[in-house]
Amino acid sequence: MRLLSASRLAAAAVTAATAILTVGQTVSAAPMTGDGRPFLGPLRTVSTVASTVPDNGDVNPYGTALVKKSVGDLRRGNVLVSNFNNAANEQGTGTTLVQVSPKGTTSLFAEIDPRNLPGPCPGGVGLTTALSILPGGWVVVGSLPTADGTSATAQAGCLLVLDNRGKVRETISGHGINGPWDMTAKSHGDETDLFVTNVLNGTVAGGGDIVRRGTVLRITLRTHGHRPPTRIATTKIGSGFAQKTDPAALVIGPTGVGLRDGTLYVADTVDNRITAIPDALTRDDSAGTGRVVTCDQHLNGPLGMAITPKGNILTVNGGDGNIVETTPGGDQVAVRTLDRSGSPPGAGVLFGIAIAENPDRVYFVNNATNTLNVLSRR
């Protein structure tokens, strides 16, 4: 696989003022279940793994997915990263996926040609945080494209399905897909449920005002060995989430999603909270925005999300560079500062995250430095 050149370019994202916690600070709260120890407890060191900038200069890394099984060009333990901006830093125009090893070796997994897609993707290609790896190495990534990097030209986009060699084999569009922003997946047998947040339902027309029409879709796919998976059902299980355009972040709306014991947790970014949609795998109707799990306190524009092995919820803040750990019961039990650059410190640098085990660590992308980083014990 082709190695990439390094680069450090600035990229815009969500900005918001807040108080900054000291690096390494842990916040105590109500007792937890299990052994009572936060996942973030022993994780105190932030290290740079590698640049995420490929040879074409794409910047603003968004999606982050851990490769759990080697297949095709994907290597177990590596991290797949999607880029949202092109070399000119225009949002919604990034076309590349890079693969980074824990030792910092970076290679190009895919460079997608918007003019040569196997199916419709309204508006073209601008790769978002919506990124999942399915059994067989099928990679699904969201596209929220723009013509010139501005929200005025944003279009509905699609989900792009790539094989394990990085070739786009199909597109999934329509039926409620409108600005796919983030995603998680759950596989069972020959079927996979994708849980996709959508942030463009009336958002551009709102002209910067809050529009409460953000959705969460459950998209069920059936796999067929070496043939691309097919969509067999689309169900709206969440609706009414706040969303708005933003000159720095392009659009702000429901972002990170994580599934645990049938409950789907959603980072409701605009309203600064985490909500829970029950029976996410089986429900056939919308739960609205779901039950509020936690809000405010140490949350500051929650974006990327991951679920710890014991079921706690990790979210990264778009407003202050912190990562927050929350129990399913709503107790915010730990906070770490991942980045303090910019003004206000840490604003606009975080997005996608992925958890790895043995040893425990959290991979995260940094939009300010265009790097993949890791929070670990050492």
C-alpha cells in the first residue's frame, strides 16, 4: 500500500466558549456499576500516532473506525479515518480514507472519484464521521457533499459502500438519507443494522436558525459474500433533533451514536446532551429524541461517541477539547482534556473516536493538526 506524506494544516470545526479542565483531571460523581472504575481512570497520556493527510492534501479528519479483522487491504488493529475537507480546506469535499497502524504507518485506503460512482449520491462526495466496517471488510462511509465548502451548497449525499480493497461498489441514498453525519453498526448473521444520524432536513433553508428535524435511521443490510450488501429496510427510529448551519462547522446536529443492550445513545450536539432511544434494534416507529441521559455539566457540544466494554458512554466535546465518560444512568464520572490549542482552548479540534482494548486506549482525530492521536496509560 502506498505511504503518505505528512502535513499539518488547520481545519475549522465547532467553536464554543467554556471553562477548561486541567489535563488528566478526573471528575468523581455518583457510584458506578461493576467495579466502580471509570474506563478513562487510568488513561492519562495523549500521543500523536500519525498524520491523516494523504498525498492529495485532504484535511479535517472526521470518521474513526477500528479494524477488528484483517481482510483485503484492511489490517487488524489499524484505524480507518475519513477526511471531510479537500486540500483547499473546503468542507464537504474530502474524498479520501486513510489507514493508520498503531505504530504510525499511514497508507491510502481509498480515494473516491465523485464523477465515477456506481450509483446516485446527490451532490457528490464529502466524507463525514459516519464510518463503519462490516463483516467481510465492507466499509460504509457517509457523504455530506458541498460544491464550494459552504452550507448553502450542501446536498443530501448518500452512504458509500466500499469493498475491502477500497473500491466503491455501491451507493445507498434516498428513503430518508439526508446529510448522513455519524453512524454505528450492529451485525447479526447475514444482516447488519446501520444507525445513521441525518442533519440536513430543512437545515439549509433555516439559514442558521435551529431546525428541529434531525433524524436517526436504522438501515438494515443483507450481506452476500463477495457481492455488495443490499438494503432490505429503512426505519426512522429517532426524530426532532435540533440542527443548524454554522460557518465554522458547516452544520451542527445529532452526531455520535452508540449501541448497548438494544439502546441507542445519541450525542444531541445542539442541545448539549446525550439521549437514549430504547428498543433500537426492533422498534418500528420513532422515539422522537428519546430519553435524556445527561445534559450540560462537563458536556460542551458532544460530537463523536463510543461505548466502553462495560457500557459507559464516551463523548468528545466540540467546544473545549475534552472527552467525557457518562454512565447509562446519567452520571458524568470522568473527564480528560485531549487538546488545548486554539481559542478558546480545544475548541473545534475533536470529532470521531474509537476504543481499542488489551491494552485499553482511545483513538481520536485532531482537526487542528490533522492527525490521529491516542489516549493511553503511558
